[in-house]
Amino acid sequence: MTHLKVGDQAPNFVGLDQEGVKHQLSDYKGKKLVVFFYPKASTPGCTAEVCNLRDNYQVLKEKGFELLGVSADSGARQQKFIDKNNLPFPLLADESKEVLNAFGVWGPKKFMGRTYDGIHRMTFVIDEKGVISNVIDKVKTKDHAAQILEL
């Protein structure tokens, strides 16, 4: 699995959010975009992560960041996740794994001695020109906003 690194041009992704609204890189031109990838909606770690981002959303917005979450969950599952946790940012439903593969976050994982393909929890910060300015590959789910704000 090879993921993107600092200095790489961000992929010109296109994906649909929980409501079927299309999001693409060009929508965020001139803005700082945080694209965070998480394994599965409504699991404990993913819930801790999105709730931490939700609780710090205003500060992130004040610092000029737009947020976009991505997982392979369906739009309906993403909508339930948003409703249950009162999330103020969109979540892409990347069931085809096109965005996941474009960023290189889909690949082999190990858990309890078993290897399987899945989503690696990672965050990419994309600058106003569409270049990756930071990559967080060791996401602290309960303190993720602070990781972004420290950059």
C-alpha cells in the first residue's frame, strides 16, 4: 500500500456524500481541506474521532479548514452516523473505494494474526493549491482536532 505524501498533488477525487451530493477536489480550491479516512461508521474509534472533530469544528473553521470524512460505508449508514452524532461536516460514502484507492488508504491490515483488506485511518491536509501539506498516519481518535491544529 502506497499512500500520498507531503508535497504530492492531491488526487482530483469525486465522491458522493450521505445525501448524494457530489464533492470533488476543485470544490475546495482556495481553501484548506482536511480529508480524513476512517474504517467504519458507528464503531467506537470512529465515533470518538468524529465527535472530537465535531466538538472542535468551530475552531477548525476559524483556522480556515474545511472537513470531509470518507469511508466505504453506504450513504444511509453515513447519514445515520451524522444524525446520531450531530456532525456538521459531510461524509463521503465511497462504496466503490475510488477515493480510498486514489489516496492509497485501502490495503492490507492485520488484526489478531489475521490479514485482510481494509481502510487505514489516515488524514490528509490539502492546501489552497491542491497540494498535500500534511499527512497524519497515527491518528489519535480522541484528540484528532489538536493534531490538525498543531500543524
